[in-house]
Amino acid sequence: MTPKFIVSTLSTAVALSLSANAFAKDVTKEEKNFEQITVIGSASAINDIPGSATFIDEQELEKFEYTDISRVLSAVPGVYVQEEDGYGLRPNIGMRGTGTGRNDKISVMEDGVLVAPAPYSAPSAYYFPTMGRMESIEVLKGAASVKYGPRTTGGVLNLVSRSLPTEGSKGLLNAELGSDGFYKGHAYFGKKKNNAAGLVEVFTYGADGFKDLPVGSDNTGFEKNDFLLKFGFDFGDNKAHSLEMKLKYSDERSDETYMGLTDADYQATPYRRYAASQNDEMNTQHNAYQINYAYRFGKGYELLATAYLNDFHRNWYKASKVSTSYLEQYSEFEANPTSEGIEGVGVKANNRDYQAKGLQTEFHIPAGNHYFTIGARYHEDEMDRFQWEDKYTLNQDLSMTLTEKGVPGSNSNRLDSAEATTLFIQDEWSLDALVISAGLRYEDITIKRVEWAKSDPNRENGLTKDISNDTEILVPSLGATYTVSDNLTLLAGIQKGYAPAAPGNANQEEEESVNIELGGRYDYAGIQGEVIYFNSDYTNMHGNCTASVGCSDDNIGDQYNYGEVSVSGFELSAGKVFATNAASFPVRLTYTYTDSEFDNAFESDLWGSVEKGDAMPYVPENQLALSVGAEFSSFVFDTQMRYVSDAHADLTDSGRNAIDSRVVWDLAAKYLIDDKQKVYLTIDNLFDKTYVANRANGGIQPGKPRSLQLGYSYSF
């Protein structure tokens, strides 16, 4: 038998009896009836983690009632967000200089399960969970994040869905209306009786959009619906066993585009959209199924298991030619439309189906001063890309007429897939004030690409490509915390950063780096926070070719190797609550400094001509967030200021420092009617700051202007 077969068989056998859905020891020692799948677990658990960690609980999320993950994460140190649509539907998130393109350099999870539609074979996919229905958000970076994978350089973002009630019943009714036709409806009800509990949740929201088309409907917004159903029960002696089932469905229709504006048009009318984008529309459907099992026995022993299946369909029907020269053509035509119109405007159906499924397991073993975690995961995913392009004429009256219907599969016709087996072991060794955490992750990955001729939509005789890449990798990590006193804990960590090569990587080179961090957590005179220095030394960094970063249509899905890159910086956070007899005033400050540079020169199909010493695009040197609140008996006020320094859009002459620095303020005010009811007003971008969010494809996409939302909430 081959080593690969032995490892795969062992992993699957362990998966049937053990578990991999509890991602941190429950240091809170709380009695749990059902397994809540977390990375950190609680704010108090952070002190034991040998790395940077942020836990955002439900109370914190309710301050601004955000539905946009970009705004939530803007106050987390070491995290960078490149906005795209203004509503957070398709965020671009990076950590510690990894780059931000479509979350492809971090591990995004919901309830401990990788949530990207195809996290191994197509990490840059267009799906993100509905932020507004989440109960908490967890961010983990550094040595402690190596166990989650498959990308271990940046960190982990885990979104935790609504938990089952542990006693009685709980529920919520929340309604909201706002600017640009924004609406939100959120309701859930959960009940526990005897050893069983159930929960149903509905979240729907949308808007007409803040951009303006010159013709037809001015709706440039979206509609999104999300439904969650959970059921769980305990059984056995002392409720030692628990089983939880989760079903989730969501759909989205958004009239969004990649088509930005020329600099001149942005300066004149920043929220304009060209007529050639009037048919652009994204349609998606996501189904998720998850079963969690937990068995607790002895003194702290745990066996936990998760089986999961995610299906995702998307078709983004959008103008395919949106480079600078095309934008200039559309702009000039709208200024002086002619009877000939513009013929041959391509609108591509970016039609794709994704599936990800697997079993993941974890076994927790307390043994004296040691706490062992042994885990395994077997995972499969795929992306089926079956696209076509229709041709239109842009008429003199700025309407569009279909002139040629494309044949499905005639633009792109391929299947990318992956199969991965993972084993993991970690030992947490406590020596009085010193806690050492050592981990080793093993990945065995097979990634394939099968492609057919564009003239063979039935995939019968036109096979043009059939490639496969097998990778085996060991990813070690070592971290430690040392408790100096009740007020100070020091931490340090070193880990190997790793990301597998995608099917479109011509040389099949993995991304590898060495990452270190040093710092401490403190609690002095009521001021709580942490200061951490980080450094990532890449021997090879990946760049993923997507339309969102301006890649040409013919190369989308490819992956490039950029060689050596150095990233270093530090993260700071500090918070304190000032209190009087009548009110309390919470204040929190976070700051991130990042120095990134390429250590070699090369020609990049994504970013232009790269010189040694160039900073990475979309990685700002400085980020700062300041939040201040005032809490009275019936009134609560919160404000948040975010500063982001300028950054490169690309490394052409016109792209350097082309993303200007900005300061954006948000405000929230609440009136507490009683213990169960409240009304609230939130204002995003309070001072109506106009700013460039990104410059993908050579065009400018603006940030969202000032918007007001008024809501009512009843909870029990």
C-alpha cells in the first residue's frame, strides 16, 4: 500500500469516530449542552492563545447593526479590507500583508468549516456568508492559526452562526429602513425542551444602490435572503453525547458590475455608472448542510466530528471589456452618442457551479501538564466553469440591443477539482507561568484541471487539457505565552506559512514563508490591549488572477509566482471604560503599521513592472480605528473613526499611491424602550466622504456615500 493510501484510510477512519469542529480548548469552563463551533470561544480565552486574537461578541456587533463585514473588520488590527460594492457582498480581506484579493490568502470559515465554495481548487470565489445573521466574529493570526489551513500565512476568520438555546426560548424581531431604498428584516426563534433544542432564523436585506445609470432602471443595488435551521439534542449518561444538524439556504440578486469610472468622470460624478453596464447582474444560490457530533467523557476528554456539504451556484452576467480604453470609449460615447452606436459590446455569463464536502475530526486529551489535540480532515471540492458571451449594440439612446446570443460553454469550459487529506497534532504544555504550544500539520493534496475545447459544450471529444498536481507538505508551528503578572502576558510564535498551488499555476509552485511574532497582552489601570510585532519572509508568494484585481479575461483562474517578499509591522490595541455614576464611556483604539516589499524585480501580468523594494498593492502602511461610546440609562451613542493611508493600486506609473488616504466616520444612536425593545439610528460615512475604494480593471469604484438607517428591535 502507498503512504498516501495509508494516510487517507487512517484519516477517514478517525473521522468516523473523532472530531474536528472544536477549534480551541474551552478555557471558560462553562457547561455546554450543544457544541458551539468556535476558534477562540470567548474574550477571556484570548489570554491563553500564543498569537494575535480578536473576539467580537454579539453585544459589540449590535452597536452599529452592521451588515457589511468590511466595516466590522476595519477595527481589527492586522486586517486589511478592499471594498468593492459598498455593501460588503463581495469583500476582499487580507491579513498581515498577504494581499486582499477575494479572501484567497486567508482561511474563511463558518462554524469551523471552510466556507469558500472551493477552498483548495478555486479559493478566489464570489461567496461570503451573510454577516448580519452572525452571533460572533473571530479572527486568529500567527502560530495558533496553523492548525486550520490550508492557507496558514495570514490567519483565520471564523463567523459563528446563531447558537441553539441552552434553556427556555429566545427570539428576535428586527426591522430597518434606510437610504437608497435599503431595507433589512431579521427574525429568529429558538426553544429548548428537555434534551432537544431547535432554531429557525430568517435574514433578508437589500437596497436600490447608490450608483446612477443614465438609462433604464436606476436600480444598482441588491436583494439577498438567508435562511438557517438548526436542531440538536443531548443523550446518554450525564448528556455525554450531543448531536446538532444545521441547514442553510441563501440567494442573491445584485445589479453589480466590475465597470468603474475614468479619473475625469469620477471627479465630476463619482457615483455614476456607464450605460454599457446596464445589464450587469449577479445571481447566486448557496446550500449548506452540516452535522456535528460531540462526546465528552472522563476528566476533560472530548471526541468531536463534523460532516459538511456546501453547494454554490453563481452566474455573474456582466460587461466583459472594462479596461481603461473601453471605459474611455463608453464615456466619450455617452457625451456624444452617434446613430451608429457601439457594436459588439460583450456581456459575459460567468456561469459556475461549486461543491465542497468532507469530514473533519478532533480528539482532545488532557494528560497532566499537557493538553493534546489530534485532528484529521478529508476534503473534496470542485469548480465547474461553463461560460458564454452575448454581443450587444449600445444604441444612440443608450439602450442596448442583443445582436448575438452566445453558446453555453463557448467562452470557458473546464473543471477544477481538489482532494485533500489533513492530519494534525498539537500539544499545549503548561509549566507554571509558561505555556508552550507546539503543532504539526500534514497535508496531502491532489489538484486537477480538465479543460475542453470551447467548441465542445457537451464535453465529448474536445479534451484539450488534463493536468494534475500532487503535494505533500508538513507545516510546523511553535508558540508560547508567559504570564509575568496578573497585568502582563508575553507571547511569541513561529510558524511555516503555506498555500497550495492552484490548478492554474503553470509551475505548480507552493506559496511558502516563515512567520514570527513577538508581543504581549496587558491590563493596566483598566486599560486592556495588546502590542504584537510580526514578520513574514516569503520564499514564494502567489498572485491569483481574478477579474476583481484587473486580470485579463483570457488569464482568469491562473496563478502567478512572485518570488521573495518581505512583510513586517506591528499591531496595537487598547481599550478602557471610563465610568461615572450616571454613565459609562467605552473607548477603544487599534493601529496597524505594515512595511511590505518585493525582494526581486519581475514583470507582473497583474500589477505591472515590479521593482525590488516596491510595496505590495492594496496594503496600506498605516491603519487606525478609534471608537468612542456613551452609555446612559436609556440612551446609547457610539461613533467609530477609521483612517487608512494611501496605497498602490498597481505598480504602473499611474497606479502608485493611486488609492488615496481617507478618514471615514460612522455613528449609531439607540433609545432603549425597555429591556426587550429599542429603536436605533445608524449613519454610515457620517461626513459623506468621497473616496476611491479600488481601481480594478483600470476603473475607479467608489466607497459608499453617507447613508442613514432607522430600525426597531424586539428581543426575548
